Amino acid sequence: MTTTFQNIKKAHERISPFVHRTPIHSSRIINEMVGGQLFFKCENFQKGGAFKARGAFNAIHSLDEVTVKRGVVTHSSGNHAAAVALGANSRNTTAHVVMPSNASAVKKAAVKGYGANVIECAPVLADRESTAKRIIEETGATFLHPYNDERVIAGQGTAALEMIEDLAEAGEKLDIVMCPVGGGGLLAGTALVTRSLLPTAKIVAAEPKGADDAKRSFDAGVLIPQTAPDTIADGLLTSVGEINFPIIMENVDDILTVSEESIIGAMRLMWQHMKVIVEPSGAVPLAAILEHELDLKNRKMGIILSGGNVDIDRLPW
Amino acid sequence: MTTTFQNIKKAHERISPFVHRTPIHSSRIINEMVGGQLFFKCENFQKGGAFKARGAFNAIHSLDEVTVKRGVVTHSSGNHAAAVALGANSRNTTAHVVMPSNASAVKKAAVKGYGANVIECAPVLADRESTAKRIIEETGATFLHPYNDERVIAGQGTAALEMIEDLAEAGEKLDIVMCPVGGGGLLAGTALVTRSLLPTAKIVAAEPKGADDAKRSFDAGVLIPQTAPDTIADGLLTSVGEINFPIIMENVDDILTVSEESIIGAMRLMWQHMKVIVEPSGAVPLAAILEHELDLKNRKMGIILSGGNVDIDRLPW
């Protein structure tokens, strides 16, 4: 199977009853600052506070009755864990979420609050994987990777699908589509949708300089895994997936990297002028526009505002 | 003139080309906490970050060409000032805004950023009023009171009008409508609309215990001005207006007061679960629901989320 635009359309039919068709927001002040027109698809208002619900729900609702009853498993300390928990709820099955013992109490509480069975493990990847493997052996549950999965990519693509459709209905046609890149689930899905619906639009991704494996891989033409990522954008720490990479190579026009300062500055701007809670990862595209001083004169850009899960007691300012 | 539902309908026609039809948001988690269904009309996404644009635009767009050319004046340190500045822009005239010298730099900068002529004065009401009077004498500009004004009340009522209309279109009928009360512009307008469109709905207001003149006046049946208000809800410091009070007495069913702790707690909940920036005043209705443990079982409540102008460097937690 290869993810195609048709898979994304089918994913949208599958998940639409369960996820929000999130609104698109703009800010006059931010538009004046950047000199173009920005449309933010507000996935911070999505179930679980991030676009991740789309991929998780698509994967879980793709499982047959017998398989889904055995439950689902993932290892994640972030938005994917919450999304899998919510998706499992919607099919009355159990989500087993392996979380590192040093994951924040806020995140653990959120995932438990969504009804998941949280299993703690040592904070190293080997232990996460072996713990997940043990649960799969014990329960027969299905493993759901956060991004290196065709069903997840198709689900994440539905955000751009809705954005482009809703803007078309409002008479707006995008010149550029932008999203952040971590593992590449959102970017691969967004790129496939954009290439199909807006063949002439540019597709640009943004990532932190402190986790710039996507940029380095894109430039080299081969996957270079991320080692020791260091960024406040905690949704973008991972390496690009093997399934995601060829889709990105084929469809994406450019990847821009940004400093931590730019991320925090863009996040502040969005809080102040858009009155929305955006997590650092969700501010990375605006950070790239500002840091690289993109020429957006008379141009319309659609941006996936990826999520809003922030510990409001520990803000970076 | 007496403000009527018809005035509010006319105000809506007048201002619709200039203000946002703001969205209505809900939170599954908050609904579960309160045991009912809450619909928040998100005026934090309104121009200037608060519902105040509605009243200011209605007043300014009610002025004839000759009068409006002489400019408009107000004295305010808050959301009304920004709203008047934006309204004046939309008619290519000057807004003179008298602000106390101790108003926050953030607020002064915002009002200046909207193009207003900011005049500083000593931080006492007498000086504010005399400074405004001097400007009126010098320029012939029209004074725009933040709430004790029929045109302003009619404008503020348009938020509830849109909320009730949009929910009706979605098949939802409200049992209760709630908003915060400071000067009573929003409350008077909201009450008139609700009484006309939903005759059997309850109309409830909420205010801080530290600025509870509306509650005391409502119970006594006579206006009791607020002295020495003390609350984090800086949009609700003022006394109820003389024009507003009889409308409130006639139409409002109850006024609830809340502690500072409840306001901050409700604000946190809205930030965390709705991913929206709400200012303390905008969190007062949810604070009242939680503090008074309102029985909302099987009930639908519409709430005007009044604004989102917060200094994000000085959060109350």
C-alpha cells in the first residue's frame, strides 16, 4: 500500500463523525507583520488538543472488530498518546500507553484522564520498545506508530484537506501550504493533499534547528536520523519515518529551520494577537516565516497550527 | 429612546460588515465537570480582543458624516479604548483616548497601535473627565461612554443575537444565558435579546465579590455605586450605569458573585481545555457555575466569553 490522495479522502470519511472540523483563524496584525495573508487551521482545538487525533482515529477505525477488541498499544510521551487513548474510547477498546517515567505529570494525567492504561518504563527507547512488545505478546493488541504508518499519514492529511476545501468555499486559493515536521506524518499527508488539490502551490515545512534531521535528510536525499535533539518544540524531537521520507522527497519544495528564540517569539505573537493557546511546535511555521523573512506580498499561505498542549505553569517567557 | 430588541437588530445590520461573527466553542471536559452543555461565544476573537468593538462600532457608525469628522473621545484604560480606536479607523476619523498615566504599557501601546491619539492624565476619575471635556471643547469630538449609552448597549447585544441565531441553526435551544457584569452594557444588551428570542430562558449575570455593586443594586432595587473595587477581573471594576440598571432589573433573573480564586481557577480551566486565551473577566461566568455548583443537568447554557486581553507576562498562576 502507498498513501495516496484517495486514501486521505477515505480517511476523512472514516474519521469525520469522530473528530472536529476545526476552524481557520487569521490575524490582521500578524498579516500586516508578514506582508501576506496567513490562514491558520486550528488543530489546537482538535480532540486531545492536536492534529494527532486524525491519524490515530483513522488507524483505529481501520481495524476489524476482532482485532480492535484486543486493544491498541503505543509508546509516546506526547500528543499521539492522548490521541490513541481517545481513539480507543471511540471503539470501546483499551489503549495501552507506554510512557517514560520522566514524562511530565500533566501529560501522564491527561492520558490517564482519557481512559488509557498507562504503563511506565525507563526513559530510554529500548525500554519503551521492549515494554510495548511485552504488552503486544500478552494481549494481542495492535501497535500504532505515531507517524511511520500509512493509516496515520492518511489521517493527518485530512487537516489540509479540510483547510483547502473550506478556504475554496470562502473563495480563497492558497499559494503556499506550510506545516511543522517531526516524524513527518503531518507533512507527508499535507503534501499529498496539497499536490492533488493545488498542483501549483508550494509546500514548505519548518523544523527547529535543534532537531533538523528533516532538513539534513532532505538536502542529502537520504534519511539521517536525529540524535540528541534539543528544542522547546517537544512535538518535533523525533526522526523522520522511513515511510514518510520518500513522500516528503517527492512532494515538498523546501524545509526551513528556526532558532529557539524565533519559536518562542512566534508563539508569543500567536497568543497575543490570535488569542489562542499554541504549543511551541505549532508556532514553528510562523517562526520560519519571520526568521527567514519570506516574501509573502500578495500571497496566501495556509498553515497547519498543529497543537495547543502546553503546561501553562511553565511558559518559556 | 429606549433600547429595544429592534435597536439591537438594527445595530447588527450596521456593524456586521465591520466586526467578526465570532465562533461558538464547547469543551467536552468542561461539560463533564459541570454536568450540562456550555456554549461559549468567543468574543476574545473579536476585533480588539473583546466584545467592546460591537458597542463602539455601533455608536460610531450611528454618527452622521459631519459629526463623525470631528472625532470621538473616550476615557478608558481597557478594552473600550481599543474598540473606539478601531471604530474610529473604520470611519477615517480620530479617536482621542484619555488614559491614566498608570495604565499598563501593554494597553497604551495597543491603543496607540490601533491609531488612537492617546492623552495621559492623572489616575483619578476627576482628571480623566476634565481631560476628556477639554478635548471635546477643543475639537467638537463626540464622547463615547463605555456602557451608559443606548447605542453601546444595542451594539453589545449583538453578541447574544448571533449566539442564539447560530445555535438555533445548529438545532440547539438554550435554557440559560449568562454573561459577566461590570457597567452593564453587555448584560443589558444580552438580556434584551434573550428575553425577545428565548422568552422562557433564564438570564444570569456574574461578577467578582470584589466589585459586587450589580448584585447589591439588584437586591436593593436601587443603584449602589461601586467604591474601591478590588478584583483581578479588570473589565468589571466599574459601577452599573443608570441607563443599564432598569433594563437589568426588568430582565435579569439572577446575579451571582465569585471569589478571586474561582475566577483564576475558571480561567485556567478554559486555557487548558479550550485552548483559548481568556481574560479574567471572561472567566467569571464559568467561575460562578463552578463556585455555586449550578445544577445544569440536561440543560444548555450560552455564555458570552467577553474577551482575551491578558498581559501574558503577568499571569495569575
